[in-house]
Amino acid sequence: MENVKNTYTAFHQSKLPNHTYPTEWVIRTFLGKYPLLNLDKNWFPSSKILDLGFGDCRNMPLLKNCGFEIHGVEISKPIIELANAKLAHLGITAKLSVGSNVNIPYPKNEFDYLLACHSCYYIDAGSTFSDNLLEMARVIKPGGVILASLPAPDNFILKDSEPLTDGHVIIKNDIYGLRNGYIFRTFESKAEVEKTFSPYFDNIKVCHCMENFWGVQINYFLIAGNKK
């Protein structure tokens, strides 16, 4: 966990503080309308959302525009401080706390929505994705919505990764040199995603995104579901 904190803190400290561009799938999810997903946007302004593993808080301007009460969790105090400075510059109010996927510092049934953009599959030492999933479900209200991305086969980040058990792998060949040595939970199919999340969520919808950006293959699943 300390290695993750140090690496990600250094990564965010090296970036310009005031430039934020929302992730495309998050824009499409919150603003678009699709046959398998049509979030009721009328509920956004009265809802509390957790941005879990918010990174450089790039999605928070969008969440503000949607009217959410924004909360966020990241793994170190310096990342929180950088984000607070950026949000102050942008005129965005959010409550940010230090925590992790397996230790979310909020009481149960706290959030109407939980957004995990390229984050919830990072596994702390001594834990598994099942622990992460249980913790995410704990802080979502019954009927509340989870929206998350998950690694799919042939994703660049999984090249030469070392298989462990139950879909967990150790990242070995990250071309950006950021995540080597970290444990991820990966998924082979939409059916596996649905089976994994179904003990805690229903009305589950899963889509499979496959994108190639100038030679970098980024394949991932998206999941939406309601807390049971």
C-alpha cells in the first residue's frame, strides 16, 4: 500500500494542477441515453455521489454540472491537498477524504451513487476484490447506483501480467511505468462481471468497450447496477 501511495502521489504532483478533462465513458454515462442505460437525471441534483479513487478529480466538474453533492476518496493526504487546490480554482465544492477501495471512510448506506472510474480493481495487500466489492456495497444506499470500469482481456496494462487466483494478477509491463507490481482484479467476460457483482447488486447492465489509441489497446467493461 505504501508503494501505491508513493507512486501515485508523485504522479499527481508532477501534473499541472488546474487542467481537468472528464473521462469519455463518464461523460457518456451521465449525459447520454442508451437502450441498456438511462439514468434518471432528475435525481442528480438531490443526490450524494462518491468519486472513489478520483485521481486528478477530472470528473468532478461534470459531477458539479449534474448537480451532485460530491465526495471523493484517494489514497494519500498530498493527493487530497492537490485536489482541494484544483477544485478551489475551479469553484467546485467537494468533501475529500483519505481512504482506499477496501477502507472507505464513510458509514453504511451513505451514497446514492458511487463512481469508480478506472479505480476499484486495485487490490491492497492482504485483501481481494471481494473485500473491495463488499466495502463499495456497504456505503451505497439500497437502490443506489454503482457505475464502475473494470479491465477486460487484451488491455495493454495486462501484457505479461502474472496470474494469481480468482482473476487477480500482478502487473508486470505497464508501458507508463506507473503500476508495475500492483495487484489488479481482471475479468474475462460480461457474464463474469455480472456474476461477481450479483450478490450485492441487481438490475445489472454490463458493456464491453474496445478502443485503440495510437497503438495502445484499452479494453474494459463498464457496469451499472442498483444496490440490493
